[in-house]
Amino acid sequence: MSKLLIPIYVIYKLWIGLIFWTTMIILYPAFWILLQRKRWFGPAFRLKRFWSRLFQMLLFTPVKPTFRATLPPPPYIIASNHSSYLDTVFAYSVFSDYFLFVGKEELLKWPLFGTFFRYQDIPVSRENSRAAWQSMEKAREAIQRGECIAIYPEGTVPPNSPRLGNFKNGAFRLAIQEQIPIVPVTWQTNYRIMFDPTAIFSPSLPRASRVVIHEAISTKGLDEADMSALRWNVFRTIESEIPAHYRRD
């Protein structure tokens, strides 16, 4: 049956690409203007939220969030699994509090989309430790301004998503140092909408994008010695809402 659906998978992936680039091209002049002044970053964020909702509507993939608790007041860190390239775009429709994404430096090379990371968000180099430290300092400064930060602790989409990859320490060290809560997030179905855009024949169909926003985990009173336990706590919380057969023993 899945082989019979391959033409539909291909057509839908092409449709995703067409909608992504068409909407980006149409909105790019407005984004470019708003990203020229820091005082316009708030309107730029609201435009991202509009773009996210428009994107979902045109892809027939409404985002269906489930909040396990009320979000804490900013600043906080959004720590999400990275199940699909759609996670980033869809996140803007879930969180109304202003936040900055901490993402891989390679996104700077993306036409149009790289503009966000160049002017507003925070690119991180995975090869240059000094540049990575500078990125974390920018994230710290944003937190101290009262802004939220969104980080994928896995660092990338793992090859066997939705099974979680190993978590890196950056988000947890930052949360402990700044004594701010972490909000774990589980994207449950995005990998079934589109996992890898380059794997053109892999399953890809429109469906609701379901996401669970867990209760915030406090870091008050924690120090560096508690980082491993905090990382594992967040890992298990995110993992609890993916299918059981993808969880670690």
C-alpha cells in the first residue's frame, strides 16, 4: 500500500516546498524591513506567527497544542525535540511570548530563511567552540532582557526520529546559570507530515500537527552538579509523549 502512495508523497513534498518558498518570497520585503531595527523585532515576531498560521492553513496541517500547565512568565527556555524541519515554523504559532531560536549556523546559508538567524535569532557553530560560546553569551543577554529562548537539545533532527537523540548540555547549563525554568515540548506527528525533504519518496501526508507543552521544570536552587539530572528529567518528560516503541529502555 505504501508503494502505491509514493506519488502522493512526492506531490505533497513538492507542495510543501512550493508553499514555503512562495510565502517566504511574498513576506520577505516586510521581514527585511522589520529586521533592520531592534525596536521592530516585536512586529517581526508577530509576522512570523502570522506566517506560521498561513503555512499550516495552506499545507492542511493545523497545529493542535496540548498545554499540561500554564506557561511561566518570561523568561524561560523552550526545550523541544526536533522531529522534523517543520518544528521551527510551527513553533511560532504555539508560543505567543516573544522568543529567539538558537539554531545551527548552517541555517544562515538558507536563502531568505537565513535572514531570521542573521538579524534576530542566534546561530550556533558546531565546529568552532569560541563561536559557540559567543552564541551562548548572546542567549544569556537575551534572557537577561526578559526574552525567552528556544533550543533543540538534540542539536539536529536525529536520523531515526521520533526516537530522541542524545541531549547536549547548552540549554541546561544556561537555565541553571540564569535560574530560569525549562518548558519541555514534544512534537508528536511532524515527522509523519515531513521528516526529511531530501528523501523524496519517504512518507509525507497532511495531518494535524500535534504537540504537547509540558509543565515547566524549575531550576531554582540548582547548580552545575545538578545538570545531568536536569537534562535526564527533561529528556524523559519529552520522551513520555512519543510512541512507546520509540522510547529508550
